Amino acid sequence: MWKIQLFELNYDMREVEAVAEVLRSGWITMGEKTKDFEKSFGEFLLEDPIYCTATSSGTAALHMAMMACGVGPGDEVIIPALTFVADINVVKICGATPVLADCTSYEDWNISPKDIRRKINDRTKAVIVVHYAGWPCDMDEILNVLEKVNLERKKRNLPRVLLIEDAAHAPGAKYNGRHCGTIGDIGCFSFFTNKNLSIGEGGMFVTKDKKIDQEARYIRSHGMTSLTLDRHKGRVISYDVVRAGLNYRLDEIRAAIGLVQLEKLSYGNLLRQKLTSEYYRLLYNIKDILIPFRKVSNRLSSYHIFPLLLDSNIDRDKIVQYLKDEGIQASIHYPTFHHFSAYNDMNLNETPIATYISKHQITLPLYPTMKLSNVKTVCNTLIMALR
């Protein structure tokens, strides 16, 4: 159907052989491959100490973060207004109240540190930030806001506001030389099909706090003190259950694919950067579009997606349809929460910048195996559509 897809897998025989090796082993439940994946991902993040817990999805990691932070009824969690629905879902499913923070500007679509400060109150339990499109948030300003808030809270014997990084778009992205997902209290990564590190379904819960890591590991596997593999290996006979938990485990097949994809990640991100530079070159002076994140500094992107902002006089649906008719897939990242049936009667607070972006944003194809000639075709087609 598509001449140029929004995303294509960067797979070869290495992933095939990795899966075959697991199948030949006779053990496909979470085991040694998962441990190797966690260890290798931690080494990739270049932090010591760092604790990585592989999960069944990025959403599972976010839900575990909510539970590990003790988020529940009566609490508020600040989240970006421009993000995937998973961030608001995990807050709501814990019985807490989501509070939306606006984007920084039309040039920087990440969460606004100033708006975080405006929205924090005594009920705030945590702040979720999202490194949109792979571009790191202004973490220095966000940390500065939370440091001041938590200093005030300490004087009043109130618990700290915890910082959770949704790094689903940002494996390999860095802020001032530090990997996204390692700067806050907890980092949550997604390895969904269209992500930079793609295993179909999967994620990673990351923290530098050993107690939080232990809590996450209990939550991931029914609150049990030992795993099926431990009993299979004869290391233990039985187990205790120390808290209520879930089944958010990753299996060996996806962990094995993850190890191969991790080896490809840095070079894949470099290829994404080159393709993005070509988009910049070809669309630099085109009327009726704005390319975000061109003016940010101290940030290394993972170039997860290539988003544009169309002028208000442009009919986005017609542009997407024109591209579709020419065999080019485009998308939207993301619709506003206010338009979803589950949230349109919640009286969510207004965020004008994010709302405008949601109405006028478009995402063009970007993936490591894409050719520069494909970028040229997409740009030429977009320019024709705008005309």
C-alpha cells in the first residue's frame, strides 16, 4: 500500500538467529536472556549505579513507576499535555488526578518547567516528563523547580515530588552528556514496534535507587520473592509474596531481539540524524510549516520521529490524504486528551500551546533504513500538497 512507510523495522538475520537460539534452548519465559538484556542496557546508559528491570511494555514500566511512587486516590500527577495516552492512563488507573502542563513554546514542544512550577501543589505526588520526538526536555530547569519545591516540602514534613522520565522516544538521547532516563528518580523506556529499539512489545524500568528497583521487581512479578527460573534451576523450592503485584515480565524471545537491537541502536540513531538533516535542508524555507527543536542546545536527540507544525490556514486532513494518495504514510503525534471519550468529561485544564500543536501537527516518515532519496520524495510531495 505504501511507497514510503512511516516506519520500517531495522531487522536482518541476526534477529532471526537470536530468536532461533532461544527456541532451541527450550526456555522462553523470563530468564538468562532477560538478565543479559537488563545488564547490557544498564551498561549502555553509562551510569553507576544503575538498575534496569525489563518489562512487558513501556506502559507497564510507567504503571510500575506510579505504584513504586505510591500514587493513589487524592494524589495529583503532572504530565505533559502533548504526549501519548499511556501517560494519562497510568495516572487515572491508579485513582490519581492527572494535571496537564503545557509545552514550552511552538519551537520547543517539551513540557514547560515554568508550567510545572505553576501546577505543583501539596497534592502533587510525581511529575512525568516526556522527551518528545527524542529531544530531551530542559532537565536543568525541571530539576531546579523540583529542588526548590522539595526543599520547601522538607521544612513542612511533606514527601518529595518524584520525577519520572518517559523516555519512550529517547533511547540514546542525552542532555548535557547524560542519557535520558537516568536523570530523574525513574526512567521508563518503550521498545514497541515503531521505537528506535524495536522488539514488538517491551520496555525497561530504570532507577539509581536500589529500594525503588526492588519494589519494581516485586511489582513486575506478582510480588514474589523468587522467579520461575530460580525454581527451575533448583536455587529455591518455594517463594513468598511480599506485596500485591502484577505480571509485567518480558519473555526470552523479545529479550534476545532486544540484545541485537541494542547493538544497532547508536548507529541507527546516527542514520536518523542524517535523514533529519536532509529534511531540514529541503524544508528550511518552505512557507506554512515550522520545524520544532531547531534552536535547543545541550541536547542530543535520538531522532525518533520527524514532526512538523502546519500553519493554521492549512487543512491537515487534506495534506495527509494527498500524501496517502501518493503512497506516503504520515501520522499525528498526538491528538489532544480532551477529544478522547474517556477524558472529554474530566474537565482537564487548558493548555493552549499543546492544543494548537495537536490540531496542526504532522509526522513524516523516519527510520534508519530510509534512503536520502526517500526523504527528497517525501519533501517534494509535501511541497506539492501545500501548494
